[in-house]
Amino acid sequence: MIRITTALLIGFFALAPATQARETRQELSFQDLVNSEQARAAGIDGSVRFYLAGQKANVVSRLGEGVSNRKTNSANKTDEEACRWAALSALRAFQDSARDRGANAVVDIVSWYKKREFRSSSNYECFAGTFVTGVTLKGTYAKVN
């Protein structure tokens, strides 16, 4: 009995890293996300505007930086669906925090997954795993015209 238990445990631990190792990078359209019906359903109401790094924003004042790190369960979702869900959650957190600071925009947004910057004027980065999908965004709260 001990040998069977030991063999099962060894087998489990040998396979465990393989089942959790998937971390597929996705690069998706930021504007498609922000302008989607799904964004409105998630509470992104347009009161706070979002500008990726490289997009022109008429900044009147900067009100500090922020990071929004959101994850979602990947079960029963395609990688793109899970990425959109996590990204919308990150944007909703930015929107709420911007309002608290008196900002009407978040500018210079970059992807910041595991503190590694990905900069694009059109896309955001997401990492989809077997069980969890994550999006981390970093940006600057601002007042814009």
C-alpha cells in the first residue's frame, strides 16, 4: 500500500508542473475592448478616458501613477474571452481609482505583466494559463481636455 501511494504521489508531482506551465501570450486590440458592449456591461461608462502610451492626450495635469493587476478563471473561456474579462476588470479598477483622485483619464497605459513592460499604441498584452488568465496595466491618472 505504501508503495502504491508513493508511486501515485511521485507521478502526481512529476505531472503537476506540466499542467500548470501554460502561459500563452496574447496581444489584443485595446480600442476594440474599450468600445465593446462587454465594456459597457462591465461598468466602463466613458466618464474616464483611457489612452495607451503613444496615443495623443491633451493632459492638463498628472495625478500620480497606478497599477491594476487582474486575473480571472480560465475555465470554460477561450483565451481571448478570458483576456477581455481580465482587462475589463483592470480598466474598471482604473476608472474607479481615477474618479477617487478627481481624474477624468488614465494616460500612458502600458502592459506591465510580471513587471515587464509591453508598450503599444494599439494593443494590450495578456497571459492566458490553463487555470488563470492575467492582465496587468500601468498608467498615469490625469485631467485631460
